[in-house]
Amino acid sequence: MEASMRNIPVDISSLTFVCVSPPRPKLVSQETGEVKVDRDGKPVFTVGLSVADASGGWSC
């Protein structure tokens, strides 16, 4: 069964995003090292992000 993804509108115009970790391939299985791919067969990557609002408050 395929999970459906929901789109939730969020106004990001007043937010600042900072990448805090380098991209790394998303694994299907850590045991085999198999890398997840999208519908077009391209590898999927994961990155760490932090976000700050207009007051400077940071969140991970």
C-alpha cells in the first residue's frame, strides 16, 4: 500500500533556512547499502536543515 502525501500550505516568506549537514544518500536498507531512488531512477538525498523566523528564533 502506497502512503499518500499531504500538501499543507505554509508561508515561508519570513523564514530563513540554513543547511546544517551535508547531503547524503537516503538508504532503503542500512544492511545492504541500497540507495533510495525516485520515480525517474535518480538517487534521493537527505540534508539537515534549521529554520529561523523573523525574531531570530531557530528550530531544527
